[in-house]
Amino acid sequence: MLRKLRYLFLVLLGILLLIVALANRDPVVLRLLPEGTGDFLGIGWAMELPLFIVIFAGIVAGLLIGFVWEWFREAKHRSEANRKGREVEKLEREVSRLRDEKAEPKDEVLALLEKPAAGR
């Protein structure tokens, strides 16, 4: 059921994007700098594109900037999680080592004394 809903949503989104693209096919001039400033500096880069490409490129650029921003913002949380994970592994190794030491007594007399106690 959820899969069908997802496919329905994607189909509706695709139709909506197609309608927006068809409604905004007129060409627009995309400039790097304002016309007067570009002429003054000698950088007159301009490109003519359909408006829907500019709209969709703006949406994609905004999403990418947001993802990168969020990745940098969460870096401290990822490093803290990695540090705690290493600490947990270290403590687990220590607990395992201590259990092994307790399981095998070093002294033979203690080993003989503990065997009957375990059988009671």
C-alpha cells in the first residue's frame, strides 16, 4: 500500500514538474553580473536559457547547499558518535579480558577448590 502511494506521489510530482516546464518555456538571459558592472569590469558573461531550467537549477542548487550545510553542522555529532563507539569497543574488550581472567584461575590450588564449589 505504501509503495503504491509513493509511486502515485512520484507520478503526480512528475506531472506537476512537466506542467511547470511547459508553462515556463520562454527564454531568459542569465547574467553573471549586472549589465553596467559587467561592462565596466569586462566580464560580460551571459547565457540565454528557458526559464524552467533556471527554476529547476535553482531548486537543485538550494538542495545541494542545504545538504552540504547540514553535513557540516552535524560533523560534531558524527565525531562524538565515533569517539563513543571507540570507547565502547575498548570497554567491551576490557570486560572480555576480565571475564577470561576470572574464568581461568592462575593458581592450581584455587582451581581445585573452585571445581567442587561449582558442582554444589
